[in-house]
Amino acid sequence: MKKVTSILAIVVMAVGMATVVIEDTSNTTEFLNDSMNTAECDDCSTPPDDRKPPKRIA
């Protein structure tokens, strides 16, 4: 019974760690995309209606 409990604890810990890594990677990717869009804006000082849409990242 102790072996089963320890194996379940390890599995739960591994799933939790994987979830944290996936979530962190997702947040980092969104931050980088926002930074790239901000860096690509050539006419950010103009009113929003007059701006060209941002370039797409391939």
C-alpha cells in the first residue's frame, strides 16, 4: 500500500510540474508576441483609426 501511495504522489507531482511549465511557456509566448507587435508599430503616435494593422509574424 505504501508503494501505491508513493507512486500516486509522484504522478500527481509530475502532472503538476508539467502544468506549471506549460502555463509558463504560454505566458512567455504571449508576452513575446505583444512585445513584437509593439516594436513593429511604425506609426503608433497617430490616432487608432488611421493606423495600418500590425504585420503578421510567420
